[in-house]
Amino acid sequence: MPNAREETRDFYADRTTDVAKLDDRMRRLVSECVRLEPRTVLDLGCGRGYLLRTLVNKMPGIRGIGVEVSEAAANEAKGESVSILVQDVSEALPLADGSIDLAVMGEVIEHVFDPDACIEEVRRVLRPGGALVVTTPNLASWLNRALLLAGIQPVFTETSTRKKYGHWLARLGQHNTNTQGHLKLFTLGALRELLGDIGFEVVRTEGYKFFLLAEHPVSNVIESIFRLRPSLASGFIVTALKRANA
């Protein structure tokens, strides 16, 4: 029988594709990372290394460290100025205390069984004042609020590991067998509270558009409007600084 780590590795092995370069979330995430001007970047759940490669190209001289449970994806992510740790993001990191300037969890925290322990480990390896940038789908997005009123399963949520149920339309994921493995879903307020309790101060929030809706002209306009209000956006990017006394 496979152990829990092997099951996690196998589940995510086929879910590490790079996000399209024009995806609203990735574009805004890259911009936020560059704005912070780090010397060392830790990307948890780095997939095939798109974010790290992009940051190395934009900021020559930085050191990139990726954490990826899929060995196949990790092998593709390796490169100049980029090293990869092949392990689950929830495991202890073989990094010294205070050795990282910037940690990124891009669409990762919703997949983690114990986000508290994961973020505590991130806090340990971050220098005082170092930044953690988290992106995650918004449970309380404008779309999910409307869907719940209609009795429809919110997007980004799943009730099965084999197939998506209750989403009504194929475009919303109905009967899609490529499940995402979301274990924890956050409102903006809930994520703020979690980060605050673990020793971070949230200093910046930004909404991003759901790529499936951004593909359609009408829904893209709606997404663009609600993106301006992170608590209602389809997803949000949160930047938090490690408190000096944490």
C-alpha cells in the first residue's frame, strides 16, 4: 500500500502544468515578487519552475529554491540559479533559520492538510521582515456567493476525489474528472487571521481574475470590476511580512 507521501506525489504529478504567461494571477504575482526585490526566493509547490525561472530572468543574481513533491516536475524546474527540494511542502525544510527573503505559496495553501504547520516552517526560514506572498481562490467570491444562493456547489470546492459534482455547468467543472485536491478554502478575512496568529503582518492585498471567466468578454468585465475588491474577487494575492518578534 502506498504511504501518504506517495499518494500526495502521485495525485499532483499530473497537476504541475505551468500557468499561461498571460494569466492574470501569475502576471500580478510576478509583479509583486519583483516589487519586493528579494535576494533569495523560496517557491513552495513550484511545479515545473515557471515562476522561479521568470524571477531569475527579471532579477539576475537572485537565488531561487523550489519545493516540489513530483520528481518529474522537479527535474524540469532545475536550472541555473534554481535548486529544487523534492518533498512535500508540509515537511520540515532543510534550510537555516532566517535564510530566505521571500517565500511564495502560489495556489498551494488550499492543498495543504496542515497549513498552520506549513506557514510556521516558512516563518522559521524567513528573515525578520521577510515576506510571504500567498495566492489562493476566494471562497467568498462574488461568483460563489451567487452560486450558493442558487443552491449550486461553489467553484474551487470538491466533494469527491474522482469527479466534480453539484456544479451544474461543465464550464464550472460539473463532472470534470480532473479534480484539484482542494482541502482548505479561505475568505480573505480567514487568511488574514491565520497569518496574523502565526506571526505575520498583512501589508498588501490584491484581487485576481478567474482565468476561465476572463476568457469571455462579458464575464471578463465583471471579473475586472470585482477584482478591485479583493474580498469579492475570484482569488486574492496577500503579502505578509514576518514580524520581528515572531
